[in-house]
Amino acid sequence: MTQAGNVMKTDVLCLEPDMPIDEALELMRQKNTISAPVLNDDDTLAGILVESDVIKMFVHPDMGGREGATVADFMMVGVITEDADSDIGQLSWSLLNHHFRQVPIVCNGKFVGMASRKDLLRHMLGLKDKEEDEEE
């Protein structure tokens, strides 16, 4: 059976907890991404910064605002992950059951990539191999 590691993307924007929030938001804008994993120095997952959490920052000024804020101030912690060797049935369940658009993939506790609904659908439709052939 196909594993999560076979459908994930490894070229992912990763942030650091102590990065200024404005810098992180600008990187996310440039990469046109809705979320970014936040990694510790040892490549373990500290959390994830999601666009909806950032929007809350603007809607609820009592959250402290952006001045001097870091990614750690706004990231979600206790993130649900999938192992790289999880089968795509488990990956599908995580994405659908938790209403996620994407989920971080880990191997031996270290972050290795992100798998999205779109990645999974591409794989199921056989488009992943075609896309890789076009990139070569």
C-alpha cells in the first residue's frame, strides 16, 4: 500500500518559533501558502502557523497585536501529524476527520514534509507521476 511519505511534498516553507511574525507572514505571502510548519533546531515540529490563526490576530486586537510578536506567539501547538510510513488510508482519515487541508509528516519524530488533500487526490488520480515527468 502507498505510504504518506510517497505523496507528501518536501519542498515546504518552514518557520522558526523566534522568527518575527511579520517576516513569517511575508514569507507565507511570497510562497502563497496557507500554513507553515514551525521547526525546532533539531527538526522536530514545534507547531504550525495557519492563516486562520493569523486572521484572528487582526480581528481580535486584544490578542496582543503584531508589534514584537514572534511565530511562537501565534502558532498552533500539539499538532496532529502522520508518520511517513502511514498508509494513505490513514492519511485520508486524518485529513477528512480533522477537517485539515494538509497535515505534517514526520519520521522518527522529525518533520519530513507536508501532505495535502490535493497531493492525495493527485496520487489517487495518477497525476503525481505525470507531474514529476513534466518537471524533469
